[in-house]
Amino acid sequence: MGTGYRLSKPRKGCASSLPRSSGRRPQQTRPAGGTPTAPRTSRPWAVTSHSVATPGDHGQRNGPIHTSHLGALLFALARPLPFAADAVSFVVGALLLLGLPSSGAPAARTPGSFRGDITAGLRWLLRHPRLRTLALCMVVMNVTLGGVMATLVIYAGRRLGITGAGYGGLLACVAVGSVAGSLIAGRLRRAVGPDRLLAVGLVVETATHLSLALVSVPVAAAVVLVVFGVHDGIWGIVTTTARQQLIPEDMRGRVQSAYLTFSVGGHAVGAFLGGALVARGGPTGPLWFGFAVMSLLCLLAGPFLWRADWPSD
């Protein structure tokens, strides 16, 4: 929902693992089905809170989308503001990292080739049924989202009649919703379960495309984007948590990189298609395309996400 755009939030997000409280190397476990899973962490907050992410799980949906949209609003208010905020965020991030407890010396690993690491991460991802499904969902979701976000300024101007700071405010609606979603995601995940949140997330994203295609009033579009932002924040946290819990620690970087390739690749393809869809179908062309594709994805992937055995905290 999803990284742009969600930088997985990036509808339609790469996370890095946080240190463990023990210096011992965790043992990889293998359930009856034969699919390797990551060891349980002694600190659940390390995977249930918003993880460290690259800019982009929904533009790219590996991390919160609200960062890019908040930046757009700050730029509309004053051009230096987003750059200053970015600099401050690095300082704050460095201070937070300094406060983390040490996890001891990292486990020794035999260096591999660049191509070999890419192949290993991609092979592991494609052999894991649940994460493979999430990765394929991310490709489709970011193709549709990429087309919408790349042409949103055209939609705002021609369909809603807003430009300039109004467009920044429209993006800020997603940021507000995404922050709210991030705050409630942990509690919802424990109360409802990741399976239902993921399946319902597909429906919410599908409804977002349809709603934006139908409305022509700025206030109505703003409400839709706030709701989408809530979904994006929840989706980003749930999927990041699942990846950190399911991927073995010694493979996490390589598999996360493979997952990020799916996410960013889908967004790039969507941005390319967005222009062609606007040229043929007008400002709502990408939205109708997104609605059709997401409806099909709901039918194909929704039941699997609902029934999948996702790990709990």
C-alpha cells in the first residue's frame, strides 16, 4: 500500500534488522513444511514497531509513505524546510542508534560474490510461499500506485481543480493517515491478526482507486487519501514485521534486497504506464486501471493472505 509515494508505506517499503539482546548466534529453525524461518526475538518491539527503512512497503512500501508526502507539504510552505528536516532526522537517527545495546561481535560469514548474493536472496524469497506472495503483491500494488502517484498532479489540477499549495495539502492527507495507521498498527495486529489486516488491506487499496476515480470534490478526495494513508501505515508495519520474523538473520539483508527490487521495480513500471494511461483515459485513467488490476489481485491473493499462517509476536 503499496516505499511512494510510499517510501514499504514506498500501497502499495528495505528494512534492516535490529541488534539482539544476546551475543549468541541464533539458530535457524525449520518447520515441518521445510521452509526456513527466523528465530524468535527476545524483544518483540524490534519487529512490531516501524523498522528502519529506505525511502520509499507504499511509493515503494518498504517504509512509510508519509515521509515523501510530508516533504511535499514542507516544500510548498518553504523550499529549505524539507532539506532542513532531513538533516535533523539523520542527527536524531544517529542518537537513537547510539542508544541501542550492543549485540556483540557479528557472526563470521564467508564472503560471496555480488551476483551470488543477489541470486541467493532471490532464490530464498521465491521459495518461501508467504513472502513470495507478498513480494508479488507488492509488484502489482506498486505498478498501480506508481501510475497514480506519477500523475496525481494532473488528477489534482484537471479533476479536482487544485494546484500549488493545495496539491501539497492533498499529499499531506496521506501523511496524516499514514502516521495514524503507524500508531495503531501494533495494537490492530495483535487484536485482529496480520492475516486479516493484509487481506483487508488489498480491499482498501482497491476501493481507494475506485473512490478517487469517482469523486471530483477536493474534500472527498482528501478523505479518501487519509483512509488510504491509514491503510498504508498499517500495511508497511505488518509486512515489515513479517519479513523480519520469517527471514533468517544470516539471510535477511540479501532477501530484503530482493524484496526491495520487486517493490521499486513495480513502482518504476507503474510510473511509466501512468503517462500512457492519462494520455488515453484522461486524469482518471490510472485510477480505473488500478481498480481493475487490484480487483483481480484481491480475488487471486486475498484468500491466501487470509488463510496463511503468519507468525505472532
